[in-house]
Amino acid sequence: MVSIDELPIRSELRGLTAYGAPRIDVPVRLDTNENPYPLPDDLVDEVLALLRPVLRDLNRYPDRDALALRAALARHLEAEGGPPLDAGRVWAANGANEVVQQLLQVFGGPGRLAMGFEPSYAVHREIARSTGTAWCGAPRARDFTIAPDAARAAIVEHRPHVVLITAPNNPTGTAVSPDTVAALYDAAQSAGPALVILDEAYVEFQRTPSPLPLIEERPLLVVVRTLSKGLGLAGLRLGYLVGAPAIVDAVQLVRLPYHLSAPTQAIALALLERAAARLGNVDRITAERDRLVRELRAAGYEVAASETNFVQFGRFRDTRRAWREIVARGALVRDGGVPSWLRVSVGTPAENDVFLAAVADGLP
């Protein structure tokens, strides 16, 4: 049997391991930032009924351009307080990661550079690599915020073709103000022009206002969102972007034909019409997040300010040993690669109680 080392793969992929979190059988899994509340049975029944005609026609290809879904996403954003939109300014794909991949296929690639502000979402770096885009990680401040002056200087120095901003940031939970996004956009255009991607995967949980309205006057600013977190639809794998119509036209140059299945489009449409029922859990999650922050600090941990559905806490002398001890006590959290810190997703109150008990006695 041939091994991966014997395959004629691209040289920059040799010796790497695939992105992912360990799958461990423990009572409480709080490592992947999932919404802990499943769909209620009555909502499942409604969606199943709506799926019947779609399933009957699975011998046919789906709507290649997902026009009805994109129009529904535009309405959803407007209902949440966004600017007036239509389907021509929205694009959808299989999760926010595929949206970012399509953007880097268009605006990145060989001979081009993408920049992110680290520590941040590790998949952005991996997507850059997979699209042949060079990567530059600019550092965040000690409190994990983006310092505008230092960020602008990094942009001017490296002149990236794509700038990625995670707001709020994963894995630290840190918010980014609209003023900071505007300042980085201006710097990117003066050094560029460059596409600025604002990844708002956790926007439903933040207190800081979203920079989404900035897209009205900034044609190279793209906001990327997902249905995975606030709406609790991680298994559906549906992400989308909002931007100028020309950006939407551009990503269609690289999207695969019929990339969104008919069931994906139908389920997303049905649940967007019932979004209020799912978003009702956001207040419960943010209240539990704030409880985790209070109790972790009371127990002597340092906790990064969070506006997401997870909390980064530390600092540990031996991060890996601390992670193993928490797992042994029944809760799976995430070692996100930030030295001396771990990350815990917000679960149900009962799940959070298990986690808090696991860390109550102190860790190395």
C-alpha cells in the first residue's frame, strides 16, 4: 500500500497534517464552537414536509445560482438591521470556508499575498496555502485586539492583495470596531488595491456594532457570514458573502457547477423563514458565556474578553497537560495553538457546570 509520503503531491503539502479537532468520547464536548441547542421536533417536522417535493426531484440538478436562497439571505440581513440588499449582492456556498476559498481563488493565487492578524482562525492560512497564495501573519496586541497603527504599518510594508479580518476573532473572542475595519480598509487601498474580507462567523453573539454598513461605500470590502453558529445549523454547511455585485460576479468565475445541493438550498430557505425561532437561543448562550467568564475569573484564571459563543482562558505553564486533565475530568475543550491558553465553547447550563467543575481545582 502506498503512503502519502510516496505520492507525487505538491512539495508545500509534504509533512503537513489535516486541520481538525480530536474526536474523543467524553461526557461533554465543548471544543468546536457549536450552538448547543438542536432543532426542536416541530421545526424538524415542518422542514421534512417542505423537503418532500425537493427529494422527489433529486434526479434534476439544483438551481446553479441559488437565486431564491440568495434573495432570502438578503432579506434576513435586512431584517437583522443591515443595509438594503438584493440577491445580486449576496453569494452562498458550502460554509463560510468555501466562500473564503472562492474569494482567494479569485483575488489570491500564485504571486499574490494574503494577510491576517494572528492569533486568528487557522483555516484562513490553510486556505491561502491550498490556493497557492502566500501568507503573512501580522501580530495582534497582547490583549488580542488589532492595534490600528501597527496593522496599518504591516499593510503598508507588505502590500497584501487580500486582507482577512475575523470579527469577532477566533480563537480569542475579541471584537473589532467598525472604525478599525474602516482604517484597515483605507490602508489596504492606499497600499493596494486589495480585497478586505471581514469574517463575521460569530456576529450574532457580539455587543460591538457590526461593520456591515461599511460595504455601502467600500466596493472592495466583503462581509462573510454563516448559518452555523447563531442559527445553530453547523451540519447544514451554509455560508455566504455580502458585497458589491461585481464581487458576486467574480466568484462565479471559480465556483463549481451546481455547488449547492437542492436539499441544502431548500433546508436553508425553510429555516431562514423561521430564523427568529433559532436566534432565540442567542440570549441564552451569551448569558452562559458571561457566566463562564465570571466564574473562570473568580477561580483565578485569566480570561480574554469574548463577544462570541466561546471563551479563551489561561494562562497555563503546561497547556497540553492542562488540556489532558480537563478531558480526564469529563470535558473536551480546544487547544487552539495559542501558547498558555485554552478555549471552551459555551454549552448548555448543565454542560457548562461539568466544565466549571473540571477546572475548579486549578490546573498546571
